[in-house]
Amino acid sequence: MPEFGPGLPSQRKVVDLKESCRPMPRTTIDFDAVRKIGLTLPGVEESTAYGQPALKINGKLLACLPAHRSAEPGSLAVRVDFADRAELLAEAPDVYYLTDHYVDYNAVLVRLARVNPAVLRDLLGMAHKFVTRKAAPRAGAPAGRRGKRAPQRR
């Protein structure tokens, strides 16, 4: 597994691309299946985003039905790191895709008809790690406020 940065393992859980490229499963996955899998992850709650069903963790978006008209019907928007997104897009473009609208967002669009429950579980696990990871402290940054306090008005 590649490492990103010195000594920092990737936050990405391995998604078996052979499984994601298998023929369409007998039962099509819809948002109910996404909800069922997502709610098994710690801290995930049902919500909405832009009027569409969504899963969030502490108010942060994990996955949702894409609201923008550029997304294909039957798709899911899933939050992932840009590096992980690039890898998913390169290895399985029939499953994962982007439109111009989503290029600047740390998310990937998923054709739900092309994934099975195991792949979806891994993908939501990857998104869960991405959304919940703590920001690493900046090297050399002192704890607390930087610089001097602003003078108080009297």
C-alpha cells in the first residue's frame, strides 16, 4: 500500500477493484442499501444535503445522492481524499467518475449499479476515515494562539 508523506500510511481502506468491476449484481443498490451499510459505522447519522438524502458524521458530509444535474441518475457522491479519488478513477472509470461540477470537491461519484455491497462497505469505510481523521499538527507551530493578542478597547 502506498504511503502519503513521511511515515503516514494512507487513510484509504483497500477497495478490491476486481470486485468493483464485476457484472451488475442481481439486486441493484439504492440509497436504502447505502443507508443500511453507512449506519453501521460509528457516529454516522441520517441527514440531508441540498435536499437529497445523506449520511453525515458530526454534521460533516460522508455520502449523499448528488443534487447537481451533471451527475448521472443512480449515482452516489462519496467524500474521499483527492489522491484516493485519482486512484479510484484511474483503476475503475466504469464505476467511479467526476463531472466538471465535482472536480474541486473532495468527493467521487459512484455508479451504484456497478458496485456490490462489499465494495460499497469498503468505500464508505474509506470515506469514514477521511471525514473523521484529525488534522495533523503543523510542524513547528506553537500550541495555542500564534503571535500577540490584539489590544483591548476601553
